[in-house]
Amino acid sequence: MTFRPTVLQTDRLVLRTPQRDDVDGLLTMLGDPEAMKYVGQGKTMNRQQVEADVDRWIALEQECGLCLWTVRKQMAQGREQVIGHCGLIYMRRSGSQTRGPEVELAYGFARSFWGQGFATEAGRAALEYGFSNLDLDSILAITYPENLASQKVLLKLDFEPLGRTEKYYDIEAEFFRRLRQPS
């Protein structure tokens, strides 16, 4: 079976399987301490780490159909600009190196694109893909307790807040869940 990269389109965005030519655009976000403050362990990444992540996300999608897709903003004359990433990934429980079975909506954007509705728009596309194409019954999300902007996005996406947890990624986090809507 031949691998077909994912491409999701919204009014303003294209979410697609990452490619090596996305590294510079992703590095704008992943190398920025402010943009990474509430992502993972809050650490920035260098070019080599971003390249490794892109390779890992491509392999993950080939293996199981989900990953952090590159988010590209559609520009004039058919051009696109990398503004962040958004997608579905298997969650990792604290103290474990194995992932899943829970699936998480995750996203991050370069600072110059905050507050413009891109996280909500990309998140909506990723959720639709997860429920329709991957046949998921629920999708989880976590945020740092101080990351009120991300929590606001999750509420707009109809996630239900479930309180605090230390169950994932070795951090205290606000925990959210979105169930598949009945047809």
C-alpha cells in the first residue's frame, strides 16, 4: 500500500504532512522561548532537533495515520507560509516511554500568528479528521494551568474541562476531552 500524505484545507490554512522544507518555518516557532513556554517541557529546539521531529512525524503518520501536521497560511498568488503545527498524536503517560492509546489534539504557532483564530481553525480541521477518518470516539487535550489562551481555544472547540492531572508528560496540566458528536 502506498503512503498518501495528509492534506487538510480550511478557509485560510493548509494542514499537511510535514516535509523537510518546513524546517525553517517550524524553527521560527520551535526555537522561540516565548512560543515554547507552554509546549512540552517548555524548551526551545535547534535546527537538528526540528529536522529529527519532522522525520519522526512523517514516520508516525506512515505508521498509524496521525502526526503533528505543518500548518501553512495561504497567501496571495497561491503561496503558503509555515505558521506552526497542529495535529493528533498519541499521548505519553508520565513515567512511561510508550504512547497511547489516548489521542491528543496538539498545536503551536509562531507568536506573530497568535490571536488570529488559527489555532481554532486548525484544531477544528484536525478534530474532524480524527473523528471521520480515524474513527476516534474521543480526543484529549492538555494545557499548562497558566495557558489561558489555549484553554479558550479548547472551549471554542467544544472540549470539556476535566480538571488537573499529572498523568501525562510529567507536568501538572489542565485536562480536556472532546467526544465524537452523534451523527
